Amino acid sequence: MDMIAAIVGALDKREIFQSIISYSGRQHAQFGVKRAHFVAFGDALLWSLERQFGAAFTPELKQAWSALYDAVQREMIRAARI
């Protein structure tokens, strides 16, 4: 959750945002994370957010989180070279 908070906190700071994601992608590769793990984590993240926020997790908010996660996932996979 700390990493997600850091990513969200850096959304308006492009260089820091990019650095966090690239570093995290490389770290995940060292831990043996595979491409499919990113997909499973994204599904679990959205599920968790829906459960936590209930009705406040509107379709628009879900779409925004999904778009953010997709962008982060793509960059982490690129940085991890998996």
C-alpha cells in the first residue's frame, strides 16, 4: 500500500512517478514476478477498492483506477523486461 500511495502521490510529478514505477518494476523482476502476476494483482486491487469504498466507488472512479493501474503495469513490465 505504501508503493500505491507513493505512485498516487507522484501523479503530478512526472519524473518522480516514472522513477518510482521503473524502480518497482526492476525490483519485482528480481523477486521473480511474472507478467500474469501483474494482471492478478490489478484484479485484486480493484476488487479491494470496491469492497472498501462500496457505493462511493463509482463506475467513473473504477475506470480511473483501472486506467492508472494499466499505465503503471505497462511501465513496470517494460522496466522488468518480462
